[in-house]
Amino acid sequence: MLKCVSVYTCEIDDHVIALSEIKSQLDSKIALLKSTVGIVMCNPEFIYGGTVEYICSGLPFDVVGITTSSQSTNDEVGELILTLFVMTSDDIQFVPGVTESITTDVYESTKKAYEAASAEQSGLPQLVLTFPPFLLEKFSGDLFVGVWERILPGVPQFGSLAIDDTADFSECSTIYNDKNSEDTMPFILCYGNINPRFIIATLDEVSGISLSAEVTKAKDNIVYEINNIVTRDFFLESLGIPESMIAIPLLIDSPSAKNYDGIPVIREQSSVTAEGAGVFGGNIEVGSKLSLLKADEESILSTSLQGLKKLNDMEGVNGALIFSCVSRRIMLIGVNKPLAELQLVKDTIRTDIPFMMGGSGGEICPTSIKEGVAFNRNHEYSMVILIV
């Protein structure tokens, strides 16, 4: 048996009231079973004031999570809000863990943390919930997926990179109980009778407009040159796109992109280095062909609605965890509707499905599971849903 619930508070200043609101909602909605874990998402303001630390210290279970830009639950939608998604079960074991700083060696720090967390468990987890930090100039979302794949080949991964609501994403943090960090990765290993299902809602590649552009110099998620022109200059001179416009969705056509089970590989530029290189959320290999995708209110909300309809048609749903790329929200801010997707989810999702949704700095979700093997991917400009 698995039970889920989502709760929230908008109280930033008074820690006691904030914890009381969370506990009151929990007490009225759910009775905790043998194993329980919480996933928290919040605006960075809840960290600066010590509210997250106080709440997590006052709960009778472990909590992991990230900062985000905006959120939605069954009961509330907002930006200055803290939400908590709780899973509790008698036949699923939730085992949280956290790495040390990943800045020296992502793989070794993750492997060490995994071994410590799983020391008393037998067999492999059925699902890994992972919450990497937002350090794209050093580590792409693809890197984190690859690290977990080396440690747990074929085990489904789901999660999100931290994000925030600042222009340069400078206040992103991960959360592990009463501690927050800019460079650690918390995670939850799920053992036992859990059968995760996944939905990916992303932009339609049919809307792609070829740019006659080919990546000519790149390393991992840093693109130095396109058509042998410095990336910053290519976008400005060829397309009239200044470096301040960072949320532009690009469809990637490359050999590795063919392995995404028919899901379009979309990348977006999150920042530009002093030398003019483009920093993207995921890897882009030399030789990749680029197309510009349509991203507006209609294309974003229509794809969200398609994903929600799939969710509403499912049976045996105990809860849903949803992450949506922060750039989808940035585009909606442009039409003065920053909360439109979050509100759509709240209004559309079945009332019997507890859910939590937040903005994402990189969406981690399998494109498929075939013969028990998950094909884990890092997505951008997408909304991903974990169904438990």
C-alpha cells in the first residue's frame, strides 16, 4: 500500500505558524505508515529566513528537495510558497541520501553516498528520485543521469535540477532535512512494491524551423561555435537574438538524439560565458543540426493538457510528482501569464490524485522502460510526470 499527500504553506516569517500549517494538513489528510519520506520545493526566501530548516527539523520523517520558481498543489498555486509531497507505505522502503560536494568528482561522491544509503538494503532499488544542483557551467543534466546510470544501470531515474526565480539562477539550492547546499545532490532510493509510470509532455518537433546551423565546436553542454562562428555572435548576427534571450528552444538533430525513443531532443541556452560560448542544460555534440521550435502560450499549454489527459485516464494512481521546465514559465511570463501552466494542472488533474508540481532546472525522466530496463534521459522545455 502506498499513500501520498501534498501540503503547503505560504508563511515565510513565522516558523512556528509555518510548521503548524504543514502538520495540521498532514494530520487531517494522512496516517503515516511504516516508511515515509517527504519531497520539498520552495522559493529561496524560505531558506534565507530559516523556515525550511525549522519545518524539516519538526517533521517525523526525512525530507529532500530543491528550490524552485513557482509551484502548484491540489490546494494552492503560487510563487512565494513551500510545498511538501509525502509518500508513505508499508511495503515500500524509502531510503534518502545525500552526496558530499560534487565539485571535485561527481561520480565518486555519488557512488559513495549511494553505497552508504543502500548499505542495509538487499537488491537494487526500483526507482531513484534525484535532485541535482544547478551548476550548468560545470555539470550538465546529462552528466547526472549518466552518473546514476553507471551506478544503477537501467534503474528508472526521476527528478529535477534545482532552480530559482532570479534572472541568473544564482540562488538555487538543494535540500536535505535541515541543511541546504549549492553543490550537493540529495536523492531517494525506493525499494519494494513500487511500480512507477512516466509521462513526458514536450514541444512538437513539427513546428521546427531549420536554422541552416551546425554545431562546429562543443564540449558536453558548452557550445563554443555554430557554423564556425562564436555562439553568441551567431545568434545575434544570424538570428537577431541577443544573449539576454536565453529561453529559446532548439531541436537537436544528431546521432545520439536518435536514441530518445521518438521524444524530441530539445536544448536551450541558460547563459553565455564571457568568451561568448553558450551554456546549455544538456549535452550537444559537434555536428548537431539545429532547428528553432515554436514556444508560445498555445504550444506550451496544449502539450501540458495532453500529458494531463493521459494521467487522468490512468488507473491505480496514488499520487503524481510533476516538474516543468522553468523556460516554459519564462515564455508565459512574456504574455503576463506566469502561473498559467500551474493553474491548468491544478484545474485539470483529477481531484483524487494528490500531486505536487514545480519549476525545473532540468527534467530527469525515462523515455521508456523496455523489458525492465529504463532509458533515462535529461529533458528540457518539457513537463514530466511521475505516477506512483
